[in-house]
Amino acid sequence: MNLNKAWHLKNKMPKNPTIEQRIKWHQEHAKNCSCRGIPEKLLAEMRKRGIVK
């Protein structure tokens, strides 16, 4: 589990994010930091939308 502190400091999750904002943030997070995975509930929504398999 590697935290990319610099990325986290520059890329805060918006307050009260929409589902689209959450998806976008988590996609960028996965590319830049490996401190944790995408929450299962959000992954399910992304699969439903055809964003991930």
C-alpha cells in the first residue's frame, strides 16, 4: 500500500460529490496512488455504466 501524498494534497475529493465526480476522482486516484482500491459500491455503479468490466 503506497500513498502518493503529493497527489492527495493536490487532488481533494469535492465536498458532497456527485456520482460523476466520485467516479472521475477514483479513476485518477487509481492511476496515481495505490493506497486503496475503488469502493465496491462505486465499482458496481461503474460496471453498470460500462466504465469498467
